[in-house]
Amino acid sequence: MGTDTITLKEIVKGIKPADEKWVEKAKERTSQLLMPTRALGRLHDISEKICGICKTLKPSINRKAFLVMAGDHGVVEEGVSAYPQEVTGEMIKTFLNGGAGINILAGQVNADVFVVDMGIITDLDPVSLNGEDRLFIHKVAKGTANLSRGPAMSRKEAEQSILTGFQLATDLFKKGIDLLGTGDMGIGNTTPSAAIGTVFTGTALEEMVGRGTGVDDQGLLKKQEVIQKGIDVNRPDIKDGLDVLSKLGGFEIGGISGCILAGAYHGRPVVIDGFISTAGALVAHSLSPNVTDYLFAGHCSEETGHRAMLQYLGLEPVLDLGMRLGEGSGGALAMGIIEGAIKIFTDMLTFEQAGVSNK
Amino acid sequence: MGTDTITLKEIVKGIKPADEKWVEKAKERTSQLLMPTRALGRLHDISEKICGICKTLKPSINRKAFLVMAGDHGVVEEGVSAYPQEVTGEMIKTFLNGGAGINILAGQVNADVFVVDMGIITDLDPVSLNGEDRLFIHKVAKGTANLSRGPAMSRKEAEQSILTGFQLATDLFKKGIDLLGTGDMGIGNTTPSAAIGTVFTGTALEEMVGRGTGVDDQGLLKKQEVIQKGIDVNRPDIKDGLDVLSKLGGFEIGGISGCILAGAYHGRPVVIDGFISTAGALVAHSLSPNVTDYLFAGHCSEETGHRAMLQYLGLEPVLDLGMRLGEGSGGALAMGIIEGAIKIFTDMLTFEQAGVSNK
């Protein structure tokens, strides 16, 4: 597809709305299936959206994967997280050993897990499994700068993080992955995500900032202050997604934005996870509002501001189970539902095929 | 287990609450798992409830199945359904051919589908697959009587339908099925289910009675009238579950009650589906309130009164996707989530095992 040297401007220009004609054709087929009118509710909306994305009435999911984007955050020096920063690298090792939440829930739906070092403080070597890379090293830098005192990264680094995510997702699509989930790892990353969420959605800080991995009441107030300071110091321009990402973001958030843009550019569905993935979606959406046509919100996180983010994007979450782990975990559970929706659409008999009396 | 000649009284006497000690032990293990405190929300509640049911910290699901209970309803002569009564038998044939919603969604989670003729008007022969019975014929009668004019069945028939469900579920547990879902098929069966729901929960008819397979406004009013008439004529005693089932019920609803009692009696988890399965749960609960300790509500149905029924039982639905198909379809999708919850509990590394720094 010649995307190796593609620019962000070209990507954005190449993203079109999903095809409403195919959605209409899909609705027509749904109406013939062996059940009362649209009796499987949201499952029909999901399968018809997939038809619009993939421009087919025979969608099929052959291979699924998660791209778990990892980054570290300078802002943790302000005391905004309950865990030490080295946990980011330790968790990456666990992802590669298969013992973390995302491994188990992705395994449950037969999705592979690929991990990307977008810029963590720890130095790790690339990892392969059966000849396939599983840990990609694309360190933009060893952690972002402290967003409460200035930009988290340069504009060039923001662009680089998006293009890296775009390229990695593009490579997975080329390898035959037809359902991609985004995941995240990065101690402190609910802070940049809440900052991004607040500026884009206009939601008050108190309604957007949550406890992340579990800060106490004092920590929560501190986190709100730190974010307010970051917004005041940086004055991000919400009409300019790269500006917001560079000033408030994280490298993994940029990488997630790139995955989302890749799905929309190549016409593939992407399942986002929770708070951090949705911050990435907000950045991608600010660059191209069409991206939501290609997105599924896996779940509504327990993290305070997530629902407001999803409402802003017009995305209805598939699941609502009080989860707040990240890693892609909610997206993985949702993939099972999405696949069920597709199989209903493609495999259920029609009234005519089954020879059953209709109304 | 010598349940072949067990009486309903003995079943009820044999049902104990699930073991709170195992739930506590399970919570202790959850707290050691590699994530912020209870970061997977409802998944932990699910896995810990399973530990309490199965009295183990190593729950595992080896074989899953659905028992789809089918019955016909004399009350359809009042014009309460959008579909003709012969559809019940036609749908059973489709279940056995594998082309219906429950087949596809059960297949998605590797659950087998067993169908029971609890009393449909059509005569079908038993069906086997690979030497295993797939359609069981246990016709209590060829459809119930019209509940709006008198009892739907005799007290003896009500007991027979429960004991049949109990015995079939017991047989499946003996064969190694460790997660059982209940499903239903029966044109007209939202009418008896709404009647049962109204009397047990005390919810107003207008909030309990929905459109079922899709009656129009006039049909909906008719349905409410018919149910009110049935309650007035029959005066069911809600302190006596058999009385309610015999006067307002269906044979498939009794069968579902039996499955639920069997789960509680043998200490196995049962996943109920939507409106009809929950009517069965209300009857079982009136016989033994302990049954809810063993139950998972797969989803909240779009059918109007379902949420009130679940609230009455104190059950939080796993999914809420606007579905209203029945057959077991919502339970099947939920089984994927329940299995994910169990795998997280059993397979996720602890902080110590992973060598990751805790708070």
C-alpha cells in the first residue's frame, strides 16, 4: 500500500466515512433473519457497522490481535500514581511471558498480543515468538517530560508516535489481522489521558480525573491540580490534535491514535479499550472525525471520565463491567461479543431458508 | 446421586446457601493478582461467586451446555403473539439443524445445545447426535390451557415439569457439564412470564408486560388485559410457587425452574437468559430463595419487565445489549465473559509470581 513514507497529512486526507450503502444492505439482510425484528439489539448495530467498514455482506474475522502500546510519563515525579515507574517495564515482561490480564482475556478470544515500547524508561530487547516479532522497540524517548511544567514532548515526537502506531497497525493488517484491538501500559498514564479528555470534551476536571491505579483522596486532588497546571502552562489548541498530544500526551497515546487512524485509512475495524485508548481516539478524532465510523468502544471503564469521552465521540460501549485495568482487557472481552454479532449476521438462517412461518 | 425418584420437597430441603468461606478465600487470592485492587470489577465478583458455588479456588469449566426448554401456550388463542403457534415446533427443528440464534452464539463459546419438548403442540421424534440425545421428548401435555380462563395446568403437571427439568439438568451435570445455561422456545411465552413476573415482584402490569416477538399497541393492551384476567380468575398464591406455576405458567418455564433447582442442589453454576428464564427463576426462588446464590443473569433483556424481575432476585445482569430473542442467546454471550472471569482468577500471575513491584 506504499505507506512506508506516508505523511500524517496524507493519512488524514485518505480517511473517508464508512460506506452507508453497505450498512443499508446489511440492515435489509438482518430483517430476513430467523427472529423477531432486530431481536438481538446491539448485535445488529455492530454487524451492520462492520459491513459498512469492510464494504461486504460477508464479513469474517480470521485473525485478531492487540497492539499494546507502552510509554512512561515524566509527570509521575509529581506523585500522581500509586505505583513506581519501573512497573511499566516489569509489566511489559509479563505481557511477553503471558501472565497478565490482557494475555488471558486475549487468549480467551484467540487474539494475539503484540507489545510496543513507544518510550518507556526501561531498556528491553525485541522479542519474537515462532518467527514473529512480539515486542517492537520504537522508543520515541525514555519517557515524556513532565506535562505540568511544559510540553510532554515536541511536536515532531508527537507526529513520530502517531506514525509509528499507524505503521505497526498497517503491518498487522497486511499480515491478515482483520480485527485489531488497542491496549496500553504506562504508569501514570491516566494523568495525560484525563488532561486530553478534559480539553477535548470540555468536561470539568472533577468529573474527568479518576483514581487511576488507586491514588487516595489527597492523591486525587494532587492529580487534578497537576493537570490544571499542565493545561494552564501549555495552553493546548484543541483545533490542533498534534498540539494537544505534544503538550499533554504520552508516546503510547500517540501510538494508539496511529492505530486508530490506520484502521480508518485501511477500512478495518478497531476495538478500543478504556480510558487511555479513548484519549488516543480523541486525538485521532481531532485529526479526522471520520475515525469513529471504524471504531468500537469495547467497554465503559470505571475510571471517572471515560463515559464523557465516549459520549463526546458518539460511541456506545459494548460492555459495562466496572473494569479499569487497561492493557486492552475490555477490548478483548468485547471482541467475543463482536465476533458473535458477525456470526449471527453471516450464519443465522433466514425465515425462508429455515422454512419457518413469518408474521 | 440417587435423584431418579427424588421429590420436590427433598430437592428444596437439599438446597443450601453457597459457601461464603470460599468466597472470602477467593477474595484474598484476587487481592494478590497482578493488577490494581480489583481492577477487573465485575469479573472478580463473578469468579468469586463461582468459587463459593463450587467450593474451590481452582474452578474450571470443561464442558458447557444449554438446555432449551420448549412449550406451547393455550393463551395464544387470545391473540397475544405476533407469530402463529406452529412456529414453536418449526424453531425446534431449526435448533436441531444448527441454524438458529442459540446455535450460533452457543457455538461461539463451545457450548452444546440440548432441546426439550416440555409440551409443544407439534409431535417430533427424539434426535441424537454422535450417540448423544439432543432432543428429549418429555411432553407434559400438548400445550397449556388458556391461563386467562383458568389454571394453565394442574398442580401435578406443574410439579412434573419442574422435576423433568431437574432430572435433565442433573443428567447433564453427571455427564460433566459444569456450566449450564437455560433457554426457552414457545410462541406466546412472554405472556405467562409477565404474569409470573407481575405477581411475584408486585410490579404494575404496564411496567411488566412488553411486546414479546412484536405485538402492536393494540396487541400490547390486549396482552395486559389477558394477563389481568388470568390473575383475577386464578388468584395465584405467591407463597406457593407450584400454585403460581400451575395457574399462570408454561411447561418450559417449569422445566427452567427445575434446571435452576438442580444447579443449586448439586452446587453448579447456572446461567439464565432473559425474560422467560427469569420467570422460571422466580418460581424456583419462591421454592428456595437460596437458588440465587447459584445463578448468573446473562443479560438484561429489552423486554419491558425484565429489569424489575432481576432486581427482585438481586441479580446484576452481565450484559445489557438490548436483546430480546430468548432461546438462551444472552446466556451464551455471557458465558464468554464468565469464562474470562474464571481464567483471570486461575491463570493470572500474582505480583509475587511475576516479580512486579506492588504499591
